Amino acid sequence: MAKALKRTNLYDWHVTHGGRMVPFAGWEMPVQYPTGPIEEHRATRESAGLFDIDHMGQMVVRGPDAEAFVNWLATYDVQEMAYNDAHYSLMCYQDGGIVDDIFIYKLSDPQVEDHPYFFIAINADNRAKDVAWAQAQAVNFDVTVTDISDETYMLAFQGPKAPEILNRLTKVDLEEVPRFTSTTDTIFDDVEVLFGRTGYTGEDGFELYFPAEQALKVWEGILAEGADDGVLAVGLAARDSLRFEPCMPLYGHEISPTISPIEARLSFAVGFTKNFIGRDALLKIKLEQPSRQLIGFEMVDRGVPRHGYPIAYEGNVIGEVTTGMFAPTSQRYLGMAYIPRDLAKVGTDIDVVIRGKTQKAVVVKRPFYIPAYRR
């Protein structure tokens, strides 16, 4: 018997407002609304989009060894983080394969004076695995690892107007919160929110964490506040195209247990000056250089490159597409793939095998869209 799909607290709102619900990572989630994914994509790039991403998970690490433990668990050196910083990182197996990619928040622990605790956002499909992995690694540390996903709600509000719109709801000046940091404030009278100036679209904006029972109040309140600014609710289809254009990785596509952060071009999230699970394996890959590399490509012939389609060079299959689609911002058919490192140079001609037919493509520079924080 198939396992029943989970539903977020906003399921009824999505259905009532025309959301087309699909299975995703064990959840029933809206893939799009009547506005359609292209318009939802455009609204996020030009104004702001609101995303229900409560399928994502969260865990908290507390205790005297919290910092030492998270530094061992994650690839990024959290000792370099100040209070309220937020940073992208990964958890790896000893062989360098990726357990999951995560976002780490270093926060002041209200329970212990002058001591940090860590709030970690994890991927939906990986929630149970990630928590079990972290708890298994904690045996030699004086810490507790707690899954707080059920009681925590997560929304993303992304786009160039998102900070300005949210600022109308807060006492804290969110415009003054630097990228990759966080702050806490109360909105709508009684909802305490952790605002992380982070995101998965390439735009400015925030990811919001707050008590799950307040989901509808916060969701409808933000949509109402941004209505005159062109804010739209955004489904999974546009979320995927928005993350794809700046080449942000998706677990099960660009990253997996058989792919290392070095191959995935995520070395910026790896701190080799400290020890962590998988360090030696990753250092070996870095020093010897990986045999394959993640590349971006553009279709020359007509065709849509889909996940899993073979990539060929001079008649030989050399890899496969991890993600491919029409990119609404640049109006191009683009993709990402792992191919041998010696063929990964920009300008290399390759073929994508689409339903048994080879279609010409060319390796191009990544990312396809420059994220707001790099402009």
C-alpha cells in the first residue's frame, strides 16, 4: 500500500485558490496556480513571490559542545560565523558523498548565556535520514539534536521588492539585515518569526520560520500586504526554474550520495582548514582533481533537455542531464550535466540524446542568471 502523502497547513488554501496539487518528496504540494509558472517566475524576478515550503525540515543542536559538533558534522567552518549569521553548507559521508545540503543559522542560546545554538534547515526528502545521521554522529559530543520540523513552519518570500514589503510589517528594519544573516521579530501582533536573508531563487528576500499554527495568518497577511506590488503565490514549477537559472543545486539531481561537493562546484562551502566528516576524501578529490565536473549547456538544436537524458560526445555517451528546461528569464533552453573534466571547457560541442535522437548543444558559462547578492 502506498504511503499517504503529507499535507502542509496551507493545503486547503492552495486547493481553494486553484493550486494544482502534485506529489513531491512525500507531500501534496502546489506545482502551480491559475496564473501559471511563467507568470509566477516573472513576478518573483520583478516584484516578489511567496512560497509554501513547509515540506522542508528543521533541526536544532544545543549543548556545551554544540559548536564543536556542528563543525564536525558540516563542511563549512561555523567558527567563522558570528551570531545571527546564516551559511550554506553540506553534510558528507566519509567517502565524500553528500548526505544533504543544509543552511546553518548560528544563534545566541537563550537558555545558556553567551553560548551559541544552531538552527539547521534540511531538505524534505532527507528529513528522517538527516536527523538520524546527525544524532548518530553526536554520540561523542555533549549535545542534543532535535527535529523541530512539525512545530515549525517555513515560508520563502523572494524578489527585489520582498524586503521592502516585509519591512512594512516589522519593527526591525529588515533592509539593514545583511545578506546571509538573520534576525527575529514579531509580526501580525503575536507571531514571532526568524527571518533569514537567504533563499533559493537568486533574488533578494527572506526565508521565514515561525510556529506552525500561525501558517494561514502569516501567509494571507503577506499576500495582502504585497497585493498592490504584484506579489503572487508561487508553486513548485516556478520554484524549480527560479533556482535553476542561478544554477543552485537540487538534491537527487546535482547532488547525491555518489557526488562530492568538489564535483558539484560547491567548494565555497567546504572549510579544509578544520576537520569534518569526509574531509580527507574531499581533500583527495580536490588535490587529484575530479574526473567529472558539473557544467552548464545551451541547446543549439530544438529540444528540451530533461533530467536523465544522455549526454554524448563524438558518438559516445559521457554523462547525463541533471536538470534541463526552458529558462524564462533568458528565453533559452538550458541544462546542467556531469561530464568528464577534460570536456567541460566553455564552448565544447556536445549532444543531448532526446528520445533516441541526438540534438546539438554547447557548454556555456554558469550560472545562467547572476544572483542578486553577486551583482
